[in-house]
Amino acid sequence: WIVIYHLGNKITDVVSMDNQKIKFDCTGTISAGLIQFAAVFPDEKIVWCHSNYKEHLALEKINTLHHHNKMMLSFRPKSNNFFDNSIGYAEESLFINVNKKVSYPTWQMSSYVGVIHASVLNAIGDKIVCEPDLDYYLSSLAKLCMPLGLLCYSEPQLLKSVEIMDSTA
């Protein structure tokens, strides 16, 4: 896998599975960076992580959690979602009172930490605009691709501990 660390709206670091630094163009959006790395590494899992969570990222669990290519996992350690409750009931599932300490299906993805296979990003190509807001881009990708078979989950095990919820970033 490839891990893309970011802070604000910029990529800060990119490393391979064997912890080798990968050169990157830091002038574009993070979403454009995801697409670029997917093109260069078409057979890899693309992991993203907010730089404040770098030490908390459970890299050893990536292959177990992301067990097939048609999955997208992310986790927002804060108690609220990117889209707040003011938009109304927007989730198309049975989950109303969500326990963020367990995995559950959702289209509301997070820029804090996540993983997707490069083949999914390559398949969507330029069908989704590379938004400067990574949360919006990832949620748009999930909302559009779930009906096409992409399994999207909030996955707290992407972080070593859920005890850091609401404490950083």
C-alpha cells in the first residue's frame, strides 16, 4: 500500500508499505493526489491519513480490514460527521443512532484516515471533480459508487485506539 499524509489542504508526505518515501507534486489538491498515485500504483491500496493521526494509524491492520478491492473504509475520530444533522436524515440505511466505536456502512467518508484500492479511483477517473475539500470529495465518491457495488464503511480499527476521539485535529 501507499500512505498519503496530509495537513490542511496539502499532501505533506507519501510513503510505501516498506516505509520508503515517495516523491510527489505538492501543488494540487489532496483528491488530485489520490488520483495521481492511483494511476502510478494501479495495484496498490491507497491510504490517506491526517498528519495529526500519523502515530495512531493502524497500518498493521490495513490488509485485514480492507480485504477486497471493492471497499472504501474511513474513520472520523470526532463525534460529528462532515455533514451535520442539519441536512436531515440522509443516510439510506437502518442505522440511526450510530456507535462510532464499531464498523458500520455509510457514504459519509472522512479525510482523517481511510483506504481505497487504486483500481476504484482509476475506474472513476475524471467522473468526480477533484474538490479541494477532501471530506466532500470522499463522500461524493462513496455516494456515487455505493449503488455500483462499492462497499463503504466507517472503520474505527483504522486507528490504534478510539480513545483519541475528539482529542486531536
